[in-house]
Amino acid sequence: MGDQQDEGGLTMNNLLSEVQGALDKFKLEDDGPPGDYYSPYANLEKAAVLQEARCFHDPTAVRENPRKCCTVIAQLLHLTNTG
């Protein structure tokens, strides 16, 4: 089972390296404890996120720009969880 590829051509090793690369982007640069990461949503403004959420009033926005919609949903979830 080790290096078998699925129909997308993605191996487990490739997936792990992609995840590690994503984690490295958010690693803190100072001399904090190892394993400390900052949230990419740490400095969100509630009003700005709510303004961006207006894109859901347009029925074609989700089909035309799904990446932006996913980002807005993630920001809304972060604000819901953090207060």
C-alpha cells in the first residue's frame, strides 16, 4: 500500500509534504516555543467580513468564484468560534 497512487496521481508522501509546506507558511518567526503557529485570520475585522459576505446575495457568485466564497465562509466560522 505504501506508494500507491490514486486516480488523481497524489501519493501519501506528496500529500504530507503539501501539508507540511502549508504549516511552514504559518510558523512564527520569533523564538517562541516550537510548534507555535499563528492564525491567518488573527486580525479579521467583523465589519469587513460581513461586507464580504454580501457576495452570497448574488446567486451566481458561488458558481463564478467558489474560492472567494470558501474563504468568506472560513472567516465567518473563525469569527463565530472566537467571538
